[in-house]
Amino acid sequence: MAKINEETKDIIDEIVAKLNMISQDMGTPRNIREMAQDSIKTIQAADDKGGENSPAVCASSCISQLEDITQDLNCPLHTRTAIYQILSLLEQIRD
């Protein structure tokens, strides 16, 4: 199976950094911060074996989780903007 390439690792690192900023922002509701933490765990579960935890599968799971946040009426505008940026990065991840 193919290993995760450097470009994908860089994208994942950037996603994790942005999600960490959301999860540590006290101006963001707690449920959204918790969902950001869950998304971090999901994207970091990507492994090199290309199986169930392939980068594309993990990215797809993250996209589903984060799209739910964007529908939350309590989501601050700056957080929603950051999530849209993260979604754009997630869509770049391929196997």
C-alpha cells in the first residue's frame, strides 16, 4: 500500500492547527469546540496502510462532522469562516 505523501501530511498538519485554534477559542460554544476536537482525532487516525483509515476516508469523515457545525446557528462567523477554510483543505486530500 502507498504511504501518505508529504503534501498530504502538510495538509493534515495545517488542518490540525486550524482545528486546534477553534477548539481553544473561548468565544466559540463548547459543543463546537468539542466537535473540533473530535475532528482532530478523526483526521489524525489516517494511517499509511491505505485501509479503513486511509487519508481520504478520514478526510471524508471530517467533512461530515464539520458540515454539521456550519449548520449550527450558534456558530460564530469567524469560526464558520475557519471551518470553510478547513473544508477546502480536506477536499484536497486524496489516496
